[in-house]
Amino acid sequence: MKKIGQILKNEGKYSWVKMERGTPCGEGECPLSSPLIDDSKSDFYVVQAYNDLGASPGDRVLVEINDHIALRVAFLIYIFPILLTLSVYFLLRHLTPITLYHYLGVAVSIVFSFFLLKKEDQRLQLHYRITDLTNSTCESCPLANNDSLISPKEREKRTTR
């Protein structure tokens, strides 16, 4: 997964990069808070990325994160709780006719999913890496203009003027 960002400051081989928040979670609202999926009201977030290009503060860069990690996070947040809850429900439904046990099992599986997600969020190490300067690779793409780091709300205000 690649996103465009702007370097704020350098610290040795690492840089702090400001990136615009995407909207994969329904207009920027996400159920959990993590470095990949953040539910704050800001239109931007800042990450620490490995800077082997030697890009300077103010440069716009292409930041990459391993696709496997992004897919793992998405699976843990969206798919795993549903699969676990359905599995527990159908297992308990097969084992006992008492409906109360079915609902209790579903509730316990949901709580277990949240605890597992919190544990994985603490354990998961996200490694961002600066792969290229956007000025050299993205001359013709729509993100190459100077407005790429402006919030969608501000961009809309500018176009309506």
C-alpha cells in the first residue's frame, strides 16, 4: 500500500511524514484506533518512516507499508470477529437447544475478539518506508499537484470559490 506524504522533520535515517487520511472506513470514521486506521477528527496523521532516499523536510514523498500487514489488520478488524461469532453460535446451536447459551457464547466471542484486537494492535509493528519522491514519479497523476495534502473539506471550499 502506498500513500503520498510530506516530510515534517528528519531524525537520522527516519523521517516524520504527514499523510492525508483516506476514507476506506466510511468517510473517515473507523471502529478502532490504530496507526493504520485512526478515528480522530483530524484529516491528517503523522508516521515515522525509514528514509533511505535522504529526502529533506518539506519534500513530498511516496510512503509504502507492507501489503501483508495492511491485509492482516483489515482481516483482524472486519473478518475475524464475524467468523468467530458465527462459529461459536453455530457450534453452541448444534450442542445445546438452550437459546440463552447461544447468546452468551456470541457475547463472549465478541468480547474475546476485542481483547485479541487490542493485544495484536500492541504487538503489531508497522514499518513505513519512503520509496520515492512524488515529484519524480508522479508528474502526471492527480496527486502531484500542490493540493495533495490539503484536507478534502478545504479542497472543496477552494473549488466552490
